[in-house]
Amino acid sequence: MRRNVEKHRTGKAGWLRAAVMGADDGILSTASLLLGVAAAHGSRDNLLIAGLAGLVAGAMSMAAGEYVSVHSQADTEQADLALERNELKTANKGEHEELAAIYVGRGLEPALATEVANQLMTHNALQAHARDELGISETLRARPIQAATASAISFSVGAAVPLLVTAIVPRSDVIPFVSATSLVCLATLGGWASRTGGANVATGTIRATFWGALAMAVTAGVGALFGTIT
């Protein structure tokens, strides 16, 4: 008999979140930085140095931040699992009752819930409690290295877009060209992320474009203000 295998998007949640956040931040922070420097009448060399420094610093910051954050989640998971192992050794009967109560809360009859709990704990007690009591599964477990790598790479790719535009176009055209290309990339990224995650594409596109435009406008305004003062 052929088994029907459903393809769910939940398994992509970890790397997708890190990759989208990294790329979005790479485009937005680097573009905003370049627009701020350009609005303050910085030279092309100033722009390229600032953009490159922003790319490297941002990629390292994203990687470090994701690793520390997700590793904290992984540490918490491991601590909970260690506690659960101990409880299975010292209070096995209570753990059976606890698992059965969870299934009763989900709609099973008490007798059936007890039988399900017994069978699952006979098969793999720790896995049953990790999944149904703690909410920890192989699909959703924390992966620090994966998150850090995805964030750093995606940030670098995103940051390279406005930096490359700055290197190519005439100095006088940096502001409109960086703004336009960055907004197009942000809109595309927002739409793609929404589609991949199963959400509304138009909503994701509008959200990414709006906040990107706002961030770049504020940064350019600050750059222009300080450029006028100095």
C-alpha cells in the first residue's frame, strides 16, 4: 500500500525564519546606512567603506545573536529532557498518569488514554513526554548552528545588493537607485517568505515594503540633517 506523505511547512520554520530575517536585515540596514551617509554628502569611498563594514559587522552580529539565542533555547530543552529522564526513573507511575491526563484533555476516553500512554511509554517513554508534555520534537527542536549559518549567509547576500548598486551607479544617483532596488528586493523577499510559509503573499509584500521604506526614509533624514549641520 502506498503511503500518503504530506508536505508541511512547519519543518522549515527554523531556517526560514533565520534566513528571511538575515536577508531582510542585510538589505535594510545596509541600504539605510548607505542612504544616511549619502544624504550627509559622503564620498563614494566613504559609502563603500561604510557599506562593507556594515556587511561584515552585520553578518557576524546576526550569526552570533542567532547562535546565542537559539542555543539558549536548546539548553532549556536539554534541561527539561534531563528533568524528564529523572522523573521517569523516580516516579514512573506518576508519569504514566500525567501522560494519560494529557490525552484525556485532548478528547480521549480515560481508558483509551491510559492504554495509549502505556503503549507509547513502552515504545519510547522519553520521546512521548518530550513531544506531548514539553512540546519538543525533531522537526521543531532548536538548531543553533543552522540558525547562525543561515542568518550570516542571508545577511551577507542581502547587504551585497545595495552595496553593489552603490559601487556601480554614479555618486549623484546613489540615493534613488539604492532606495528603489532595496525596496524591490524587500518586497520580493516579503512575498516569497509569505508564500513559502503559507501566508498571504500580498500582505507579506506590503508589510516588508512599508517598514523598509520607513526605515530608509528616517535614516536618510538623519543623515541629511547632520550633513547640513556639519
